[in-house]
Amino acid sequence: MKALLIDGMNLVRRVHAAVPGDEGTLEHFEGALESTLNSLRRALNEHEPTHAVCAFDAGGRTWRHEIFPDYKLDRLPMPEQLRLNLHRVVAAIENLGVRCLSVPGVEADDVLATIAVKTAARDGRVVILSTDKSMCQLAGDRIRIRDHFAARELDVAYIEDKFGVAPSQLACLLGLMGDKSLNVPGVKSIGARTAAKLINEYGTLENMLANAETIPGRPGKALIAEAAQARLSVALVRLKTDVSIGINLSQLRWRSS
């Protein structure tokens, strides 16, 4: 089994933004749609999967909003023409033989993470098409993260070089740093380098918090004062891998159109 998992809006929005012209026009949408399909065809030809799925957000509140109502509070809305015609994008992708999925209450990333982990557990191989750094949490021997636009692998070596931690520790680092695009608060005084240093020294967030009084300077004080916020931030960026999707892997088999 070789599964190609596509981060739907990551693909669509990247292509949509790259197509020249006025985003408010139907002509721009038509051009973006054709470019999206061409990009997806190229990925299917390149990876030759046995199974393929494209995940989209279902819209509305998710489990992340339940624990933090301000999650993605300042996120810019989707361009109107794209929003109005997104159903056409989904239909066109499914016409290529790629199943599209949306699960209420969770994000597309959680859907992809669940399928990836299940596939890997069955000795399958997975390629995830996404430029979202949160997907790098999954990188390993059987799960590859592919930047389709730059034609490069976001593999374990890349992640360790860029972030200074292993993929399994990435949620901790991203949570401590915070993420303005998601409105994840993080911990004051802790940026990427400090977070990586603390993770490499203490291993886990809980061990870090247990030893916060011995951590010198502002990072130690911030961890003491913002322990609850640190736990919340890490929880917000960590991918769920136990989503109830309602279908089995055999239903994701790709058949070339």
C-alpha cells in the first residue's frame, strides 16, 4: 500500500494565490481550478499511489475551539470566489479518482494524520503533500512529507536541521513558540532557539515544567507563570491521530480516471 494524502486547502490556496489576475473574478477561479488539477495530476503521476485522499476542513467549530475559543480568531477568510466555488474543486478532484474527505469537529490535518498513522501501522507507505510545518510531526520511516511546489522532502534530517528537534518533539516546540497565524499564544520569552534548547535538555514539556524553577532567566519565570498556557498551546498544535473517519482504507483506493 502506498497512500498519497493531500492537504486540500494547502494545495488549493497555494495555487490560487500563484495564478495571476484579480482573485475576485470567476475567470481567476477557473484558471486556478485548472492549475490545481494539473498540479494534482503531476503528483499522482510522480508518486503512483495505490490509495489517495484529499482532506478539507469541514468548516465551523472544531475540538480546538472547544478548548480555546479564540483559535484562528484573526485568520483571513477565504477569497469569496473560491469559497463560492469550492464545491467545484472538490468535485473535480474526485473526478480524478481521489476521494475527498471532511470530518466535522476536526481539521483536515487531523484527518490526514489519522490516515497516515493507520496506513503506516499496516506496513504501508505514506506521502503527505503539504507545506504546513505541523504535518512534519508525522515524518518518519514510513511517512514522508512532501513540499510539492519546491519538489523537496521535508524529512527527518530537514526537520532536525530547521527546527533543532526531532519530529516527535515538534508539537512541543511549535506550542512553546506560539503561532500568530493560528492565534496560538505560546509562552512569552520563548522563541524557536530557546524552545529547541529546552526540549533537547528536558525532553518533554512536563519535565520542563517540573524543572522550571531551575531554568535561569526569563524562560524559567515564564514557564512557571504560564504553565497552563504552555500545555494549552502544545495541545492546540498537536495533531490528532484517532479521528473517527467513518470509512476504511480500502475505500480510498485510487483508480486512474
